[in-house]
Amino acid sequence: AQKVTQAQTEISVVEKEDVTLDCVYETRDTTYYLFWYKQPPSGELVFLIRRNSFDEQNEISGRYSWNFQKSTSSFNFTITASQVVDSAVYFCALNSNYQLIWGAGTKLIIKP
Amino acid sequence: ETGVTQTPRHLVMGMTNKKSLKCEQHLGHNAMYWYKQSAKKPLELMFVYNFKEQTENNSVPSRFSPECPNSSHLFLHLHTLQPEDSALYLCASSQRASGEQWSEQYFGPGTRLTVT
């Protein structure tokens, strides 16, 4: 069965702290893709990153970094030096066998 | 206009009304999607159109009827809805290359639907 688990329902940190959002997935496929999306209060889902199952290199984009570990079926997302504008709901998703499976999302609150 | 646009942004309708949601993508993509987002539930895929052909219909009630007249426009026709259909309806588009699984999807701002 395909499944994405974001166990953290809500995280609240003070601005400038680092924060990691967890994503654990289940799939029997050997080829799959993982995604992270951000949904700010305005409602629009914003694509952040796509990673395929053959590429286990970690990726950094400014204050954002992603840690893909196939051994633990995890694709965690870290925000360094968080800012108030990072407040949003973050979704992890798995594409496998032409289906896109979404996690329930983690609400991130950054307090000034 | 850029990206994916959706109209209206907010809609209140009675259970006997008929209304339509509109989505337009300005990205030159060949696939479009309708999603339903309810509070405290994962995002639910409703319909997928690939090159204007419907390829997915995830057991959506017939009171929701999609229409894709061309690769840039997608509609969701609504009739005799129920209060539990109140949700945020999101449209997305992507560029699906031959033989490739889903590429990243780009979303519109959504239509907040309230059924009274």
C-alpha cells in the first residue's frame, strides 16, 4: 500500500530557530517521486521540491534543505533560521504508479 | 495572467443550486487536476485530465461533473450538493511527458465552497 505519514500535526517555534518537518512514506515500487509543497494562509499550494527514488543526494536551497533516506523511507524538510513568512501548512507527497498520495500536512507556526 | 487561476474564489450555494467552478492554466501544460481539500483530511484527488481526456475519476459522486474543453481550461460543474461538500476546491496543472510519471503540479488559489 502507498502511504505518506506526517506525524507532526502542528509545530510552533520562535523566529530564527531551525525546524525539521518529518515525512515517512510507504511504497513497494522501486521507482517513485517525492514532493514537498507549502500552503500559506492564502490557500495556494506552492511546489517546493521533487526528488526521485534514485537520487539520494540531499538538497539545499537557501534556508531550505531536504534529507532523503531510502533506508528509513523518510524525506525530511528542514528550515534554517525560520522566519514568520515560513508560517504555512507543509505537505509531503509520494508519486508512485501514476497516483499522487498526500500526507495530512504539518502546520508550522513561526512566532516573532 | 500567470500560473493557474481559479474563479470564483469564494462561493456559497444552496443544495438545489447549480454552479460551476472555473480553472485556467497559463503554463502550457497538458494535464489538469481537480482536488478537494476538507479540514483535517488529506488532499483528495477528484479528477485528472491528460491531453483533454479524463484519465482518473476517483469515485467522485455524480453531483460533481468535470469538463475540459481544451488543455488550458477546466471546469467543475456542481449540482444538488450536500453540506459535507463544503471544502476548498483546488485546481492544478502539470506537464506530463510521455512515459514519465507525474511531474510537479502547479496549483491555483482554490475556490472556497460553502453549501448551505
